Amino acid sequence: MRKRKVLLGYLFSSSSVVADFVLGYSVSGSQTWKAKNGCTLKEIENSQTD
């Protein structure tokens, strides 16, 4: 696996881009990122728009 280095203060353009960077392959960030309670980012976003 290649080592990756992130500079402090770098902003990724989307949750999917940072998930791809961290995991090293393409994924849906909104389905991959989870809060401590187990809810996905998509579930959190959906609950805030209702």
C-alpha cells in the first residue's frame, strides 16, 4: 500500500474524494463515513433536510 501524506488545512472537495483518498479506492463518501452512533453521513444529511 502506498503511503499518503496530507498537509494540515487541506480541504477535500467532497466526502467521496476524502473517502477515496483514505481507503485508496473509489467509494461513496456519504455511504462510507459514519458517526459514532453508526449513522452514515447520508442518513445524517437526510435527517437534517426533513
